[in-house]
Amino acid sequence: MTAGQTISNADTVSASTAGEKLWNQEFTHSEKPRSCAACHGENPGLEGKHVRTGKRIKPMAPSITPGRLTDVKKVEKWFKRNCKWTLGRECTPEEKRHFIAYVENWKE
């Protein structure tokens, strides 16, 4: 996106809807199906728990966890790690945009 461009509300809603679908979609590249929701929970406004390590995960929604998604380097690191683990590959830029739209626009 360049300076002066805006994203329409319809585009945001569409991206958010696609992000919600991606969040809940199960990927079957491993022995057990994986999804974002498996660790982060079905509700991005609530705490999650990693299915393998048991580590608690703060809510993904920036409205609940201020500062979430603000450090680009950290966001890219976690996208790379979590997409490979969950999807079996890196996320596309479009998938990242959809995911971010979903958690940023999540409402209680």
C-alpha cells in the first residue's frame, strides 16, 4: 500500500472474513491436523495454549493485548515460525493481511 491509498470498509470486512476462515481452517500436512485456533483458541480475544508445549499464549486481539502486532520484526518472525508449523509452509502476504485484519477487527 502506498501513501494516499486507503482500504475500503468492504475490503477490510472481506479480508477479516478470510482471516477468520484461515484462523479456523485445519491443515493436514502433519500427523494431527493443525490450525491457528488449536493453540490460540477459537476466540482471538481470549488466552490460548500451545498444543504441544502447553505454553500460555496471550490473546491475539490488539484490543485485548495492547502492543500486539506493533513490532514488524517480531510479527514477521512469528508468522514465519507459526505458518510453517501450522500450514506446513510460509504464509503468503495475502494470508498475513487477512489474518491481521481478522485479529485487529475482532470484536467481543
